[in-house]
Amino acid sequence: MSGEWGRCRMSGEWGRASFRVSRLSQHLAAVPLAAGPARRFEGQVCVITGGARGIGRAIAERLCLEGARAMCLFDVGDSTEAVGALQKAFPSAKVLAKKLDLTEEPAVMKAVAEVVKEFGRVDVLVQAAGITGKTGIKTHEVDTADFDRVFSVNVKGIFLCAKAVLPSMLESGYGRIVNIASISGKDGNAGMLAYSASKAAVINLTKVIGKDYVNNGKDITVNCIAPAVVQTAMVDAMPKEQVKYMTDKIPMGRTGRLDEVASTVAFVASQECSFTTGFCFDATGGRSVY
């Protein structure tokens, strides 16, 4: 009797597995393979803070490559070169920049309102703007003014931009917010008190905002990415000893590449990432596995 039951059970499991494979095959057959890059942001309006250079610039390029209709760079610096290069490379996208201080709420609200007025909504907000402050120093050597400045840019700026775009996302029923945190926000990097603490705040801010907008009938997700050290101008300006300290902690034995971070962000900012919110994605070459 037990033998018959075992055979029946195996037969039932095999049947269910075959059914799942069949359904998956039908689904894959119905989806044509793309001849070129994926077009996950076709027709979407994207805002990238810190988009004139570094990680933000790489993300802007990737989202334009995948069909963004409008690319708006929010940066405290001059974005003329970035806008020109992006517009030339992606003529089908409308590329523009807003020069503003992300720590000033009136300026942030005004910039977002102008984007919404021109394009009707904001679909994607990627927050890549950030500063390290003074590094390679002990806690008792940290300048209070520098500590405040790092938190103002890295935490308050992210809060203000999210606060500004969320009403548009709630109205349209769709939105993706991706905040760039750091592995230092998980593990803490010696010699980087202000930066590490600010990125820990970004991770938890992301968790709260993500939970705030679930179960409301809208497709809005809020997540963050925690990269290890990535070779950018910001990293180039840090003491070499500090960079070596961070790189030595990476099991892969190298810094991350801009395109690797941009690829991760592209998934998290897409419609495909619809069942994950308030989460911190890893991009650390194996340094962090939680």
C-alpha cells in the first residue's frame, strides 16, 4: 500500500512539475527576444540626483539606453557637459538639468514641480547625490560642521527629494525610488564616521518610506543599493590609505565598476522589481552577504 501511495505521490508531483514547465515555456515563447538593449523605461520620466558625474551619470546613461522619455539631472554643479553628452547619445530622450542645493526644501519642491509641469509626472527617482566629508580621521577629530554637512546632503537631501516626488507617484499610481546607500552604512568604515553614519540612516530611511506606501493600491516601491567602493572622482579625492582599507575588505579584490552599479539600479528602478520594497540591495563584491 505504501508503495502504491509513493508511486501516486511521485506521479502527482511529476505532473505538477510538468505543468509548471509547460506554463513557463508558453510564457517564454510569448515574449519575443529583444534585438538590442532592454527597454524597461520606455516612455518614463526619470530624475537622477547627482546625475552629472560618477554613479549618477552612469545610471542616467543606462536608463536613457533603456528608453527613458525624459531624463532630469538634479545637481549642485554644472551639468552642461553631461546634458550635452546624454542628448547626443540618446536623441530620442529629452535631457535637462536643474542646478540646485538638494538640502533646501523650496528649491527641491520647485525643481520637481517644474518637471511634473513639463512631463506630467515622475516615474523614477534615483538619488545618487552624496558627499564623503573629511575621511581618514578618528571620531574625536571629526569637525562638527563637516558632520552636519554630510548628514544634510546624504540624508536630508534624500528625504526632501522623496517627499517632493511622492505626491506625483501617488497620483499616477506608479513610482520607483532608488537611494544610493553604501556598505559603510551596514558595516561602518573606520575613519569615516559621518559618511558611514549617514549611509546607515539612508538604509533605514529607505525601509520606512518603503513600508509607508505598501497596501495602498499603488505600484510604488522604495529600495536602496549599498555598493562597496566604486572608482569615481569622489573616491579618487579620498586618501589612498582609506581607499586601500576599503578595497582590501572586498573578497573579489577590486573596486566596483560604474556599469555594475548602474545595472543593479536599472533592475531595482524597473517595473520588474514589483514585489520588493524597503530593501537594501548588495553590490559589494562579496563583502556583504546580508
